[in-house]
Amino acid sequence: MKKISLFVFSVLFFMTASAQNIKVHEKFANTARKLDTKNTLQTIAFGSCNNQGKSQEMWKNVVVNKPDLWIWLGDNIYADTQNPQVMADKYSLLKNNLEYRRLLACAQVVGTWDDHDFGWNDAGKEFGMKNESKRLLLDFLDVPKNASVRNREGVYQSFVFGEKGKKVKIILLDTRYFRDSVERTSGINNKYLINAEGDVLGEKQWAWLEKELKNSDAQINIIASGFQIIAKEHRFEKWGNFPKARKRLFQLLQKTKPTMPILMSGDRHIAELSRTTLSGLENPLFEITSSGLTHTWHKKREEPNQYRVGDLVIEKNFGILKIDWSGETPKVSVEVRGLGNQLFMREKIF
Ligand SMILES: [Fe+2]
């Protein structure tokens, strides 16, 4: 009897464990481009909020721009589940999508997550399935089994691309795994209450981030966050709901002074460029928000953002960062584009 139940348990365990893998169709195996950090980056594409059940027609427009790298900024799928199998299936759907495969064939891909791919709308450190979610995200991104991120908590990672003098550092923050909770009011125009003492990154990630910024010899330093950092007037998720953490991040930038820092974020179902100045920093601090790839606001409404540069984009979109390395210092411009590769915004930021 003992032997039989052990056998049944083993079969069930094997079935559950193997069922939670992201299944990639045989014909697509090994067709994704491997990371090659020796590559100097000239075109970086990025985006967020991609419902795997909706049309994936945006990818062909991303590909037209010939990006060297794609950065996922979160809500890469809408998992919204506490069942790892459901999450794995949703990742498989995206990974086997022919449109998405076009991106994988031409660009290197890195990324972080936000709430819906973490597993639950607005979830933070309390979310029970976060370790399964982490494994599934890293598998989706083809992160090697021996990568250091697999052996610590959270999904934060950094990469340095490019030859000497043309380096771009990509710092991918994890704004979910360690994030303190926030309370939300009820009703139609519900909003988050400020968590005055709350944290976003957790102490280990803060220490890691300080080291990453302090030791960076990159000419451009990109910091990606699932949700917005600079904009703070809207009622949705933002670093502004954690004012102590937002201030700490800005103070860390002032202390470590990375060269040409650029913030990136998603989550909002809009695109916009925000700009602020931090005393002691040579350049203004820009944040480009790009969201979403498959869905955005249904109609335009006013949303104050004292830091916004240019217009609010409510069409489906992705972002492009173009780097011109021909001069003594790099020139950087940012674009927001959409279906038909339509250009909605272009701004020079450095
Ligand atoms: Fe989100």
C-alpha cells in the first residue's frame, strides 16, 4: 500500500512539475536570438501590457525598427491567476505566437515584470505564488539555468551591452516581489492611499542597486521599473504611493551620479515622457513610459502630470530608444510608435 501511494504521489508530482513548463512548439526550438552583450546597442525597443489573448499585431511594427534589444517592462502577459499551470499556458500561448516569434528571431530580449505577470492585479510581497511566477518569467525570457538571478529572491538583473566607450547598462528592477502593500479606496474613482513608510525594492535589492549604479562605467544607464517613478499626481500605482522609497531612489541617483540615466516604465495603458531635475545631477532625469501593446484607454481624458514633456499618447504603442554613437558623447532620442509604425512622439533627451 505504501509503495502504491508513493508511486501515485511520484506520478502526480511529475505530472504537476512537467505540466508547469512553458511549452515551445518543436519547430520554434532554438530560433530565439541569444544574448550577446558584446553587441553595441543602437536601437532599443521596449513596451508593456501585452494581453496574450488579444491580437499580437504590434510585433511586426516593432520588428520594422530593427531593434538590437527588446525590454519587457511588465504585464508581459495577463496571468491573473494563483495557478502556475494557468500561468505557464498563457506564457506558452505568447511564446508560440508567430508574430512574437518574429521579434525573437531578430532581437535579443530581456525584461522584468509588473503585477499581472507577477500573478495578480496590484499584488506585492504577500503574493503566495511568487516563486513559481519567477521561474516561469525567467523561463519565458530564456534566462540560463545558471544565471545568478535564479539563486536569489526576486527577478532584478542587470546587463551591460557594448564595446568600451559605447556601453549601455540596463538595470531591471523588481517592483513586485518585495513591495509593501497599499490600500485602495472603494468606488468608481478608487485610488491608492499613500504608504508613507512603505518600501518598493527591499533592502537586498537597494544594496544591489547602489552597487550597480556606483560601479557602472556605462555611457548610458537605463533603469526599468514596472510602474511609474516620476509622475505622481494620478490615482493609480506609482512610486509616489511610497514617497519614502521614491525619495530614496532619487537620493541614490544623486549620490551615485550614473552617466546619462534614463528611467523606463509601463503599466499605465498610456505613453508619456516625464522630466525632472535632481540637484547635483548634470542632466535632467527623463522617464519614458510605454504601455500598452495590446490595449490602452478607450478615450482621451485629462490627467495632470507636472513633469510631462509633450503629449499623452493613448493609442496602442511601443517605445524606441535611438542612440547615435558617432560623436564624442552619445546622442539619445526616444520615440513612441504604434500600429502601422505610426510615430506619436519623438524627443531628444541627450
Ligand atoms: Fe500593471
